[in-house]
Amino acid sequence: MNDTRVITVENLSKTYKLYHSHRDRMKEWLHPLRKCYHKNHHALKDVSLSVGKGEVLGVIGENGSGKSTLLKILASVVSPTKGSFKCDGRVSALLELGGGFNMDLTGVENVFFLGAIQGYSKSEMSARLKQILDFAEIGEYANQPVKNYSSGMYVRLAFSININIDPEILIVDEALSVGDMRFQQKCFRKIKEIKDSGKTIVFCSHSMSAVKDFCTKAVWINQGKIAEQGDPHIVCEKYQIYMAQNGSLLKETAKGNLLTHDNQIPEFMLKQEFQHLIWNDIRKYQSTGEGGAEIRYATIIDLANARSVTSLKGGERIRVAAVITANHVFRNPGFQIVMNGQFSTEVFNINNYHYNQALTIVENEPNVIAVDFKVPELGNGNYSLSMALTDVVDSQLIYIFKVHDAMIISIENQDVRYKTGTQMVVEDARILSLNPSNILN
């Protein structure tokens, strides 16, 4: 790989002025003494990094951390407040797809319009027109005004224009989260082609498995500053540990002491033997149900090493443990966990009724309910666990307490079978070359 720097960022900062209202903005502008009516929001603070030719930089971080601001600056959509940046090569940015469309122009006219904005001549865009329209698959609508497009056609055309102009630097900001799954896969294959051709890519994503598999280096931005950069596996691992602990109740200090800001935590959770468990406060998420009991805390435990985990591989044995409180006795209490994959597809549903296993919930004291199981052979990606407390009244299932997406986990496996984009992996498949006479043997 060429060591030539294609992107250089030095001490980059971006500060936004936040006004309470448009009136305050006008008052500040007209005030004879320049009285301040705004608050400063520092989206980026002294960020420095570089990306070499042919490298793929993964940008990760929480929402509001400054990731999109960095990418918009690199795409010259936003100007920095301080510092400098340099991109050596033609840049194509997949930020807000279709943001530059003229709604009264046709799809074909917008191809030339957006091309001109990005510095491409009419002849250059004419040479790419068929390729762009074929990729977008919008058919006869190419000659219709964009304002008449469905959201799907709008996204297809916008992505196709930006991806098929042969950029030297491609900037992608979660653009693949839109459109149907077939189109997403098609787009990602195209981005891989650009990567394989030796072009430079800056890729922002919330999918740790995608960053680890696709990127050659990664940078984690936290509250506008670079918290870590370097090897994608190391950076993603530190980010996942931070995210797990940031949402937890118990935090370990440098001296090994456990700190908590919740004085309602049951005493057993503070015992020394449980110091490696990271409990998530389920009460901070929106819940529904009839009431009378609640899931207060939960964690996912790798039984092999007795530690809380957020990253798993198929086939591992884990325990989902939940701390529950109730203010009265339930005759037939139930506990349910549901795993959901992409687009909220239900992967599995476990509850004690299905397995004919009775539970007991004692009122006015902490209860622990655990579900032990082997993780299915799932494809790489992010999954969520939803939880519920139930009861059966007159043969009807009643939800006492239910919370969607209580915990997020990622499945990460280096085996190529787990990287095919499917949700389930078949471990014991055999592929054979047979003589026609041996089809049944």
C-alpha cells in the first residue's frame, strides 16, 4: 500500500453558535455593543489525523460526537473554525443523499447538475450517464421531474450519481442505512470495488463488525476529540468497552474500587465477586405494560470467564441476567427475551412458558431471573435483545413490563461463512460433486 498521504487534518476545530431563537440571532447581529445571545457548541476540538492512498478509515463514536461534522469538513460542505485540512484528489461524499437535487429538474438533468457542482464537465457526465442510470434502476422515471419520485427512487439516483463518478476519495456517512436491503447490498459491493481499485475511503458507521472487516484503520471520536486511533480491532474493542461501561451502573476506578451514583442498587450487586459484571439500567429506556413489576438492571454474561460481554460468537454459552422488583405476587409470572436483527427481524423468542419452566417472583425485594442458552450461529452484525415480564390471566398473556432493545450486542466471527451478509449460518453444510446415479446416496 502506498504511504502517500491523501488526507491530512491538523488541529481541526469546529464551533457552532447555538441560539435559543431566530430573534436572539437577530438581536445579537443588531446590538450596538455586540452583546452575546448564543452559546458555543464545540463539535470538534483539535482533531489531527492522516489517511494514506488506498487506505480505508473507519470513523466511530456516539451520536453527537462530531463524526458527521468531520466528514462534512472533509467534503468541503462545512468550513472549520480553526485548523486546516487537505484532500489530494477528487472527492465524492455520500452524506445527505440527494441534498443537492433541484426538485424541478428531471433525473437526467440532475445528473449533469450535481456533476457540475462537483466539478465534472458535461462531457464527463455524458460518458457516465448510462452507468449511473443503470445502477439506479429508475427506468423511464429518469426523464421525469425528481419531485415526482418515490423516496426509494430518490435515494437510488442520489447514491448512483455519487458512487459512479470515479472519485479518488470517497466519503461515506451512514448512507447505506437507507433504501431496501437489496439496494444496500448492491451499494456496498460497489464501495468494495472502489476499495479494491486502490482508492481512499473514509467510512463512518455504527457497525463495529463492518469497521473491523472493511477498514484498514479507525478513529474513535468522543465529544469532539479523538479518543483512540489506529488498528480497527483495537479501536473498536476500546469503544465497545467504553460504551458498555458508560451505560452501566458500576464503574471501576484505577484503585479497583466500584463507584455508583444509584443508591437504590441491591447490595448483592456490589459484592466483590460481581465486580466484573456491567449492569445496564433498563429503567432509562421507554417501557410499556400493565405495571406491578419492573426489570431494573440487566447484563449479558459469558459463562466461560464470568464477565459481562457485548460482543459474541455463535456457539458461545451465555447468561442473560435481569434484576426484577415487584410490588405484589403474580400467580404465573413469566420472563421473555427476544433477539432482533436488521430491520427488527425477530431471530428468536425465549420465554419460560414455551419451555414449561415455572418462575417465582417475590414481592418487595430484588429477584434475579437468568436465561442460559447457546448463541445461535448468527451472521456478523448488530443485534438487540428486548425483554418482558408477563403473567397469564384467564388464559391470556399479559405484559407487565416490556422494553424494546434493552441491550445491544454484536456478533463477530472471523470465519468467512459469517461474513456473507446472511442472518443465520449453517455450520454443517456439505457441498458434493456427485455422479447422477448417486443422487440419493
